[in-house]
Amino acid sequence: MISEIKYPLYLQAYASGRLDKAIEEGYRLLESCAICPRKCRVNRLKDQKGYCKIGLNARVYSFTPHHGEEPPISGKNGSGAIFFSGCNLSCVYCQNYQFSQAENGRELQPEELGDIMLGLQNKHCHNINLVTPTHVMPQILKALSAAIKKGLNIPLVYNTSGYELPRIVKLLKGIADIYLVDMRYFDNDKAVKYSNAPDYPEYNQGAVKEMHRQVGIAKFDPDGIIRSGVIIRHLVLPGGVSGTKGIAGFIAREVSPDTYISLMSQYLPCYKADQLKEISRRISLKEYEAAKEALQKFGLNNGWIQEEYGLEAMAGIHIRPAKV
Ligand code: SF4
């Protein structure tokens, strides 16, 4: 049941002035950039670029109604996905390396980005889905404010790799309706080796706990479209690299066993992955089964598993991940 809370949350944040405060604080952090755990300390207000390779303005690679997300996010009309260029991770297997690692995409002023959001709403998308938003969070909030003035009123999905400072997630309180967050690694050495992300597990776990504190377990409207809450995405990597058991235990103990989880089997050895033997292949059926069992062992039964042609609700579904 959806309570009397009004969605999207950002309309209240806009009306109360909280959104303006978050924008102000975000831009202050850009001056000596500490938007993410890298803390590059470059002055992005002067268009200096740090690890994520993005300066003052956000860069967008593409935007479209997206039908390939989890069913309650894509729904019938698609999710209004905006793919941002640049990233604060450097995953060796990145499928989007053309714009995450290279400087492709178009630089946009906040007003222009806001107009893209409105365009996606006009195409009847169920939500605005910010794909890899963290390194341009302040710019997005400024765009959001501009779009609200022109009538934006669909939920906001913060779709992140989860390498986040909990402090930054706190800034999004009452603004993001839905967190679609990766939990990629449980072990720090794997996070360093495959994504060059020191302390990823610690930052990631802190961020997920804060997200859960803010929006809790996913809630859906009568048509099954998500209105608020957290969905955790866990990509199963070959050879146990992603640490599924540890992550499942963390979710059950520290977040909630009712958390919705999307257990993903579609790993492909893209980008530089073929240079590392242990991850230079797709996962096996056995590896996916083991990941599913890990979730079951910790009583995690909400969410979606992958079968060959899409996602299915978790309970009692035959699993057919990609074959080796
Ligand atoms: S957002 Fe970019 S520049 Fe800022 S700390 Fe993170 S990686 Fe560095």
C-alpha cells in the first residue's frame, strides 16, 4: 500500500527549499571535488577534471525510453534513461567503456539536461533513470530544479555503481525516490583489481544502508511500477569474484531480508577483461545456481533472477543463465 507520502519526493524538497540547499552544498563540494570517495580535490567549478574526467558541466552520451531494466522500472512505457559520460569506477569489464572511460557524449548546461528529463516524461516514461549519476550529482540536481519549474513530476531513479560517500547519499534524502544500486564486490582486493576502487565494499555498504534508511523496501503502484525504495543489483562474476555469499549475508543482516535484489547473469568479458584469464569468460550455470542458493540461504526471496530472455520474479522460477 502506498502511504500518504507524496511521490515524487523531490516536489516537496523543491517546495521546502531543501532541493536548493542540496544544490548549493553539491556545487560547494565541486570547488575542491569531494563528490565521491576518490576526493580528487580538483576545482571543477573552473572546469578542472579529476578521475571521472568530467569538469563543470555534465556530459550525456544518450537518453531514451529504456525497456531492458527490471520489470517495475521499465514497465510498459519504458524507463526514461539518461546515460552520463564519465565514471568514478574503472571496471576492466565495463560494457559502456566508450562513454564511461572515454570522453564521448555531449556537454550540457543544466537547463538542457532538464529539458531532456521533460522530453522523457512527454514520451510517457514511468520515471527518470539517472544512469551513473554520482560524479555529476550537483549538476543533475540543478537540472532537476529547472525541470520541476516546467512540470516534471515522475519519480527519480538514482542508478549507481554504488561507489558513494554516505554523506553524498544523505544529500539526496527526500529527492531520490528509488535507488537502483550495484553491490559489485565484497572483498576489497577484488574491488581494487577489477575496478580500481579502494575501499569499495566499505563505501558501498555504508551507502546502501543510508539508501535503505531513506526509502526502505520497494513499494509499487497498482500496475506493479515501483514508486519508491531500494533495488540492489548484483552482477555475478566468474570465479566467485563478486563475493555473492558475503553480500547476501550483509543484506540480510544489515539492511533487510525483504530487500529487492536483481541477480544478474549477463556478464560479458568486455573492454580489458580478456587480459585477465579468470574473468575472460561468461559465468556458468553452476556459478549462477550457487549465487541463487546464497541468496536463499540468507532468506532473500524478493527480486528478480535472470533467465535466458529476461528477468523473472524470484520465487520458484527455472533459472537459465547464459551457457559457458
Ligand atoms: S566526482 Fe570525479 S573529480 Fe570528483 S572526486 Fe569523484 S572522481 Fe574525483
